[in-house]
Amino acid sequence: MTNKELADVFTLVGDLLEIKGEVVYKTLAYRKAAESLTNLGRDVKYVWEEGKLTDIPGVGKAIAEKIDELLRTGKLEYLEKLQKDVPAELAELLSIPDLGPKKVGLFYKELGLKSIAALKQAAEEGKLRDLPGMGPKSEAKILDGIESLSRRSGRTPLGDAWPFAQGLLAKLRKVQGVVAAEAAGSLRRMRPTVGDVDILVAAKEPDKVSKAFVEDEGVARVLGHGAIKSSVEYHNGMRAQLWVHAPERFGTALQYATGSKDHNVRTRELAISMGLSLSDQAIFRTDDSEILCATEEEVYKTIGLPWIPPELREDRGEVQAAKEGKLPNLIETKNIRAELHCHTTWSDGKLSILEMAEAAKLRGYKTLAITDHSYSLGIANGLSVERLQEQRKEIEAARKKLGDSLLLLHGTEMEIRADGSLDFPDEILAWLDIVIASLHTGIRQPREKSTQRMLSAINNPHVDIIAHPTNRLLPDREGADLDMDAIFSAAADMGTALEINANPKRLDLDDVYARRAIELGIPLVINTDAHHPDHMDFIDFGVATARRGWVEAKNVINTNTPKQINSWLSGRG
DNA sequence: GCCGTTTTCGGCCCGACTGTTTTCAGTCG
């Protein structure tokens, strides 16, 4: 079983316990363990073999035993017993907005409702309104929720939510009396996908802001409208929430709304240990007097910490690191001085070699690698050896025009074929300036096979970079099933760089793997994989992913000068 | 169910909003 599959089992257990009405902390414990397994960054199997399961945060004796049982047998007796009281289907009902465990439990107990379809029918027949705590409005709300569920496609990729939120912020900043407006929540933490867009505004007259927010032309439904908090759903299915606070409380409010929830638990604990209480309104002393914070810097300073960048706020050790003055010096977009992965009209790109070079220069880059696809990727017009040699002539011509202004490297994004063989022989790879290898096809192969394919590329001394290692596509296509520990180990041995692909559909390596990679001393590259100059804008998403993985500029090859990059390449095969 | 430089037992963040009530329960973030 994969970490994700184990995590899904524990998430389900948590959901069912909640519906059953167990003490809420038991539910939270299972969810915490699921979260930890997802964020482990290495196959839990190795931790299991080392007998160190309880070293995983949130995993104690009971959950460790359950992991052991699942890894040995693939089953969990505890879950099977639990399902006698609470069928697993009920967990699905929790995905309906405004429907929680108590009501799901009530509907099952009183009416035997197990599926969304059955619930919908009961609501339409007016059977829910007479249950305790229910009424006509609640019944209608459930039907609304079921309908919105069918419209929503789950989480929104960061690449869609970010520009949408920027547009929204621009409108809100124009509202009279608005002092500041910022995105918060998972969007500000730059998670690869976001659920809702959280917006925080500092204003003296909250009413005007929330009115403008709910009356915006894009709004399809108003889900809530209060003095402090409002939420809406837009016609595109996206949802946003707005909090409005007084300017002098903006710092505590922004810190609170940015989360993550687990990070906030840590900061609150720290506040409590200092005799303070941290809320979205203010920091309270024991005598209930307030410390107002207009900025986040003041919030963190009050609890004895330096400001923590939002990308780190996931409760992955950042509070401890901040306490010890050991926060990483995170990479920034301005540190990027090279693009080492792009396409031209020679394969499936939109512009010529020279046009891409000019675009790179405009961004201030000093190095550009032209890396068109190789011939196995027929759909992208991949290059044969002959066409690759033809392309070299055009590269040479472009170099003459560019002079010293840009180091133009001739490379390839070479297919790792389904049988693990590579598209070009070693002498061609040696002749190229830079070699990227990647998987595009056969990504549903079994783990053993996929891993072997990757290893055959990494262990070739001419391969410099592995692009988008798992080949996932957000929000829905999972990556190849890979033994990442084996891949990291080989990359570390060979000094092969792993790419963080900045395309918001990819963001691959993800943050967790990026962090693991740098811990093992593996060089990273952040590339946009541009098929058009506009795609070079994606670099911000790639850098954000790196920052979430605690990556510093020194870990990333393309923060280097042309001379340093050449020297790295010539030291390799 | 997890966790511990005050605790191996007793905590575990808590406030806004909605719809149901007539002071509160459920849901959400």
C-alpha cells in the first residue's frame, strides 16, 4: 500500500468515527495521522521496516499497529467492525456543503439514508424537515449543497485560483475605506490546489466591503453575509470567503486566516506558554487586555518569533526552526538566472529558437537551454538524430546574433521509453550541451517497472536533469507509482538534478519531495517548460513550490551564472 | 488517539454564521 492509500484508510476511519459520535479528538487523531503519512516524503514501508512508525508525528501505539496490519494484510479488522455501525458510504455524504457528521448520523439512524441519491430523494419528498433540529430551510440547503457538489470539480489548481484572486483583490482595493486587501488561506501558502479563495480586508466600514463583495457581477450565490464574514460562489464554480477587520487588527487576522490550521495550533500553544492568547482579533493578556497587531511581523514578534513566510506554515517544523533562528533563507524568483527547459517550433513550441532566446533575455536570464522533445513523442513532433543535428545549425546561427548576452545551450527533453530504453545513443547525448530525460507515456505501469525506467535514465552519466519526475497533472491525474527512495538514492549518487516543473498543472517535484531531495544533497532545477514566452511567468509557481519545500537558492542549479552552469555540465558525462 | 523541559492523566483553538430555537446545536475554517 502507498502512503496515500494508508492515509485514505485513516481519513475514512476518522470520518466514520465522527459520524458515530466518538469524542472529536479521536477523529482528529486519525486525520492528523493521515496528514502525516501524506507528508512523509518517503515510503512508509521503510519506516515500518526500521520499526520506527511511532516516530511519525501523530502516530502512536494504536495507529502504528493498524499501519502494521494494513501493510501485512492489506486489511483492517477495526475498520470492518466499525462499518457494522457506520457504513463506509456515509463518509461520502460529508462532502456535501453544510452537512456534517451529526446530521449524517441522524439521517442514517432515523431514515436509513446512506447515499447522496437517497438523501436527495428524501429531501425532495420533504422527509427531512420534521427531524429534530431540522426545518424547511435546512432541507432546502441540503438540496442546494447536493446540486453545488455536482457543479464543483473539487479543488482548483493554483494556476487558476491565483489570477482569479488577484482580480478580486484589485476590485476590493478600490472600495472606499479599504486600507489593505490580501489573499489568505491555502492560496497565500501557495498550495498546488486550493479549495476556496480566502480574502482578508482591512477597512473602517466593513459593511461597504462585504456589500461590494456579495454584489459582484460574477457571484452566482451568496452563501453567507455577515458583518465580519461573508462567502459566495461564483458562476465558474469557485468559492470565496471574505473577512473584514479593523486596520489595527489586520496582522492577527491575516495570520489567523492564512493558517494552516496546524501551524496556528503551534503558534497558539506558544502564545499560551507565554501567558498570552492569540486570536484573529488580537493577542490577549491574562487580564484580558489586548495587544493589537496591524502587521503579521508584530504578531510573530509578540510570541518571540521572526516572521515566518506563509509557504512554510504547514506545521512541518517551522515554528521550532523559527524559535532556534534556523528558518531557511528561502529562494526567491529574483534568484533565478536561467531557464533550462523550453520548447520551440522544432517540436511543439510556438516560437523559434531566437525568439525564445530574446524572451529569456527580456526576463534578465543569462542562460537558456533549448530542449525540444525527442522522436518517440510523436504527438509533439519529437526530433530524430538527424533533425537534432539540423537544429544545431540554427542554434549556432542564434549564438552568433546573441553574442555574450546569453549562453544558449543545445539540449533535448529525451523520452524514457516504456521499455526503459532511451531515445538517443550515448554519443549523441555526449555531443549535446545538456540532457533532460522524462516520462510521458506508460505512466500507469507497476511501480517496479516505472522505477526501473527512471533509474535507467538517472544512471546514465549523460543525463543531467530528470524533468517533472512523477508526471502528475493537477488537479486530477496522479503521477506514476514510483519508489521515490530508490530514485532519490540514485540521483544523489549520480549528482543528477531533479526538476521542479513550474507549470501550475504540474508543480512536480512537489514540495514534500523537494524538501527530501535537498536533505539528501540532490541538486534541484526550477524550470517552466515553456512552449511560449508567456509560460515563463510560471516561474513564480515553481519558486513557491520550492519555498514550500524549504529550498534555498544554493540548492538550485539555475540560480547560477553561465560560467557556473557550464562548469557543472562539464563536470558531468 | 496522541502527547509531555510544569503533566503518564487530562488536555486537545475557538469564534462567526445559520437555522433552529427561545438559549442552543451544527457546521465551517
